[in-house]
Amino acid sequence: MKSTLKNLSFAIVAMALLGLGACKKKENIIPLPADGSVKVQFSYVFGSAALPWALNKEMVHTKTGDTLTFSTFRFYVSNVKLQRKDGSWWTQPESYYLVDASSTAASSFTIPAVPANDYVAMQYTMGVDSTRNVSGANTGALALSNGMFWDWNSGYIMLKAEGYSPNSPTNSFAFHLGGFSGENNIVTVKTADFGKSIAVGGNAAAMTVKMLANPARLWHSSPNLQTRSTIHMPGPDAKIMARDFYDNITFAGIE
């Protein structure tokens, strides 16, 4: 009987010690820093003078002489990547955004679940990659209901600029720019170098990447509205207009 009680006492003590050890191990676990998010905000200027620009605001293009009032201005940004301080890249999965100049909120998007780290640059694609152009019905920013899709052969309208002008033969203009393959591919990969290391996640403050776009650049190498006021399919003219606009998008700082 004494032997049994003695063995039972040893067992209880052993279990208690194991329990204390487990608690001690748990207390020593250091949690990983929480993921963060990065907001990307587009602002707009017009022409070489960088005049403030917005929809439904009459502007005069100094190069073509056209008077332009935009009613629609939308474009795709996709495949966002952030470069860590050590040079490696974090890629956001399913990264497709439709930027719309109709409001400040619609001109921005937020990249969620960014791993805590220090970042020095952002890579992004203007347009939609070829895979998504031919992959059937999509959702979210790529949904057909957004009115930014032609068909499975021509793919997405990657930039849509519409509005009114007394210089156009029809008093209006509509440039639907796209093309994802071959010589008329307008998809353009760009990189914004932050110029410094920015902490994301953990206890770091929220970060906003400021970008600047200039709709006047659509006509940097293209004729006036009297000559051409519409584009509705991929082609060399669409490529010139899109690339001139894309190439001029610039990084404007971090907030």
C-alpha cells in the first residue's frame, strides 16, 4: 500500500513538473511582428505646367490646342511587389486594382497582409497580364461588370479615357486602350524607388505611397482630336498613347 502511494506521489510530482516546464516554454515564445498594409494613392496633374486636374474640369492641351473635359478616366494596376531592404521581393497574390479618377477613394488601393519588414521599392504593372486576359470570367476589379473588357481575343481595356471637346468632329472623345500580346502589347512594368527604407508591420505607422499621373501625356506623341478622337481596339495607335501615359507616371513620396 505504501509502495503504491509512493509511486502515485512521484507520478503527481512528475506531471506537475512537466506542466511547469510547458508553461515556461510557452512564456518564452516570442510572437512574430504583425503584418502591415500599404496604401497606394494616385493624384493627377495636367500638362507640362502640372496644373490641378479632375474629371468634369475643362482643360486646354498646350501641345494639341484641344479643349478637353474628361468624364471618365480609369486604368488597371496589377502584380504589385515590394522590395525588402535585403534586395529580396515580396509578391502580393491576386494583385489587380482598377484605379478610377472619379474620387480620391477610388484613386487609391490598399495592399493587405504585407509581412513585417523594411521595404525600399515597389514594382507594379500598368495593365493586366496576358494570363488574366484569356482566363475566362474573373471577379473583383477584373469583373466584366466593370465595363473594362472587350472579348477573349482582345482582352481588357487597360485604360479608358472619355469626355467632351468642341475640337472633336463628334464633340466627344473615347480612347479605350488595350493589347496584351505581340507588337501591340501595352502592358508596362514600372518600379518606384522609395529613396529610403520604410518599415511596414509590427508597430510601424501606416504608410501611403504617393503616385502622380498626367492624363495630358496621352497626346504626347499623338495627333489632336480633329485627326483622331476614338480608339476602340488594340493597335499601334493605342500602344503609343498608353505607353506615353504609363512612362510618365511618377513616384511622388511616402506619407
